[in-house]
Amino acid sequence: MIAAACSAPFNPSSPCTADGRAPGAYPELEAAIPTGYQGAAPSRLDSGRICTTAGLGTLAGHGIKEIRFAGGTWSIGTDSGLSLAVFIDPAAARLDPAWILEFYDATARVGKNVQSVETSDYPVGAGISGNRIDVLNGESYQSVVVWERNGRVEVALVANFIREIQTKEAHDKVVRAAVDAFGG
């Protein structure tokens, strides 16, 4: 509690010395997040940045010093949900989507209850192709789809508790709808 009282609040316009996020931090990135998924607004919409080596993970190995992001989250069941996110490197004209895919892949492979991790190509739509990571994590189907559009990397993350979703095919339909929420 004392450390929290002494730490400075997140200021998105100050030099990046610590990771942080807050609603409205980067409104231009938050504006890129779909305003709805199947008729519902996100339960949380915020943005922030990561600049610590621990936070950047594999991205640091590619020379990334700071990454900015925005994301919206939706609950789609008692233990299921999805996030739609965008990422940029403020120091570069282009962020390589393969690096974001690698970040999520590396994170998935060290998960506590991960039984399998598979990567494949995934058609996003309108001539855009992405990549998909499918993870079986305990009793949860988890998928991450990563692609590039409009100078940023867009990501759909979906986690469905198997007892709620029942089948992998039903999970795949949620993944498709999440990706399509970005406008396909």
C-alpha cells in the first residue's frame, strides 16, 4: 500500500520509464477499437504503453523500446471473454506483426496448464491475411489472431471455457466474429 501511495500516476505524455495503462491515455488508439461486439459495448476500454524489458518480453529482442496499445474487453460467459486490441511502435513507421505473434506464442508456451500450442495462417478479410495461435490451456480454448492494417497491428484474443462453449467449432465461430468486429 505504501509503494502504491508513493508511485506516480500514469502520465502518457511523460517519458516512458514504467509500464502503464488508463482509460483515455491514447484516445487515437482507443478510437481504433470496435465500439461493439455482437451489439454490446466493451466492459473496459483503455490504452497504455509498455517499455520495461519484462513487459516487452520477446519484443525487446527486436529492438523495441516502447509499444503503445489500446484494447477493449467483453465478457461472453461466466469464464469466457475476448479482447480486441491494437499495437503500434511510436518510434517506427511500422510494427512487424510477426513480432506480436511471437510475443503471444512465447507467452502461451510457458503457460502453467498449456497442453498444446498451434500456429496457422488465418484469413482476416478484404485481402488481409493474419496468423492464428490456438492454445488448449486446461479447460479453456484460447486463440489469438494477429494481422496488420492501417499502420498498426490488430489483435483478437478469445478464451472460452470448454464447459460453456462445448465444442471447438463453437469456439471457432466466436474467433471469426471477434475478427470480423474489426471490419474484416
